[in-house]
Amino acid sequence: MPARWLPWGLLGALVLAQICYPLTDGDARARLTVVTVLLGVAFSLVHALLARGPRAAGALLLTATLGGFAVEAVGVATGFPFGTYEYSGRLGPRLLDVPLIIPLAWTWMAWPAWLAAVRVARRRLTRILVAGAGLAAWDVFLDPQMVAEHYWQWADPTPALPGVPGIPIGNYLGWLGFALVLMAALSAVAGRAASAPLASDAPALALWLWTFASSVLAHAVFLSLPASAAWGAVLMGAAVLPLIPRLRGRT
């Protein structure tokens, strides 16, 4: 397989794993969750390396993987910035009470969020805002789904979004704050390697659109989470849908 097709192959495997998620339960679902994150982070790192070069891939590792682990470790230990929460033992090995798979999830979704923002906005500050808001809005899907599976829980999950119990609103604000810091750091460290839209971004943009559409469908139809489907459709849609008319005309 030529290297340029490798991201598409990883994307196909990732989509297949996500389609299988509603068909599993219990320990099999937990294992599939880990596999899905591993496929996602492999996709983003491989795409960053092949499409944008080693500086972009290194920037993604530094800011999203290491940064994601750092903020999660602080969060578990102190309750800032996400609220007081703890992880169960169902997501594999942990370090400082943080499952090692968790910072990889930040890495997986930070990359397509940034490349989508590069298409949508021209100014660096606007790109940071769009990418950070999109990544934070993804959590409106992620947290209800993971809390329903008892992968983590909050000590005081109030106040919560109407219809979405178990997750405090403060968690989403913490996500937004860190996502903005992450995107500012990714932009600065990656520099010119990730500062302009390229035709080779297509697999990452496809992942961003797929994540939004499949999350709405899964929550509304397969996971019995209609309220998070509605909230996510509005909030993540505000960040994702402006990408669609910008998919033509740029290389």
C-alpha cells in the first residue's frame, strides 16, 4: 500500500470499529473502546507525519499527548479543571490514576479539529477558537457515552445540561479552556508545517465530518442518548458544518 493511502486505510479500520461499538457490551465493548482510540491516534499521528512532516507529528505528540496526560493527571488529583472525578479500572493500565488511553484520545481528535479550523478560518486566533470549540463540543458526545458505560464518574455531577445527567457543566467549560490552550500550543509548535490547507488533509477532514455525523446518529438511534445527540448536533455542528462549503476551491 503506498504511504499516501495509509491514512485512508486506518480511517477505514477506525470507522469499522466504531460501527461495531453498538453491537457489543460489557468487557468486549471496553476492549473495543481501547482499540478504537488506538486506531484513532495511529491515524492522526500517521497523517500528521505523512501529510505535514515530522515537525507537525512531534508537535501533536508534545501538545496533545503529553499535554493531555498532564491536564488529566492534575484533574484527577485536584478536581481542576474538569471537576472531581475518577476513572474505573476498565480502560487498561493507569499512571497517576489516569488510564494511558485517555491522552491518546485527545491526540486522536485534536488533529482533525485543527486541520478543519485551518480550512474554515484565515487568522491564527480565529483558528484556535474554532478548533478549540470543536474539540470541546465533541465531549458533549464523548462524556455521556463513556459515563453510561461507567468508565469514569463525577463526585458531584451538577448542574448538568438538561437531559444529560452525570456530567457537570463545569466539565465542558474545563474542556473548552484546555482545548483552547492545546490548540494555541499546537499552532505555535507546529508552525508553518500546519498553517495552510492542503489537498492531503482530505482523510483528516473526512474523519472530522464522520465523527460529527456518526455521533449524532449513534446517540440518537443506537445508544439511547437522545439528549446528548441533540446537544452535540447543535454545539459540535456549529464548529463542523462551516467546513462543508469550504471543501472545494482550496488545495
